[in-house]
Amino acid sequence: MIRTRILAIDPGTNGMGIADGIVGETPTLSAIKFRADDDDDHLDILGRAGRWMWMRVSLHYPDVLAIERPVPPHAARGFTNFDTTMLTIGLYGGLVMIAKAARIKVVPAHIATWRKAVHGKGNLKGPDAKRRMVELCRQLKWEAPDHNAAEAAGIWMWAAGTNQEALLRKVA
């Protein structure tokens, strides 16, 4: 029997959610912040995130990285700024780059796609979707330290459930 280990990441500028585990088992949920202080710029944050990802894949070699795609800048107009856009896209690109360099299968998770698979609706507003995901983790008795980890759990569920056959073919 093939045991697929999925590392699911919800990259964010104020915290990154992580769900890591074998399909069919309960994933471990955690969250991490790469901003050490208010003086950090996106280069500091990207450097810490890259170091973390390199160590993570070196020590806990996952079969699959399921990672939420950034919201396109045109869709976030009025809700973000240039630095946040640079950081969000940089985090995604850097984490994917390290996974691909380590020959890990990458499955990009579009926010509406994974939310529809988990919640039945893909167009939920952010605060409502986060609240629902925290509640779902509570019901499943999955310990999510914050909403970032809960969202990563949703990405993990989507990758484990809706992509299982394709994942097994790619990993085997």
C-alpha cells in the first residue's frame, strides 16, 4: 500500500498555516510567522521562509506539496499594497521552487476550488471561510493553533480527497 505524505501550506504575510500528514491519518497542524520584528522587509521574510522550507523537506520529505495559490493582484485591488503582493507571490514561488528542486510533486490549490470541496461553496468571504474552517477542525478534533493552520487543514483535506487517485499515480 502506498502511503502518501502531504505537506499543505497556506502561505500568508502575517503567518503561514501548515498541515502535514499521511493520507488516511490525522495531519499535524501548525502555524509559523517569518516576520521577526516590524523592521523586517520582504527579503528577510522570504529568507526565513526559504530556510524553513529547505529544512522541512530535508527532514520530513513529503510526497506532495499542496499550496494555496496567491490571489491575483487585480482581484485584490484596493485590499493590498505592492509590498504585500511582492511577499505573497514571492512566498508561493520560493516554496514551490524548493519543493520542485527536491523533486516533490506540487499541487497548486486555488482558493475557491479547495473551499468548494471542503465547505460546499467556493465563494465564501475570507472571515466566514476561516471561521468555518476553524470550526470544522474543532469538530474533527484536529488541533489548529490559529485560522492559518485551519486553512492549511482545508487545503490538506482537498489534496487528500479530491486528488487522491492522481496523487498516487504521480508518487508511485
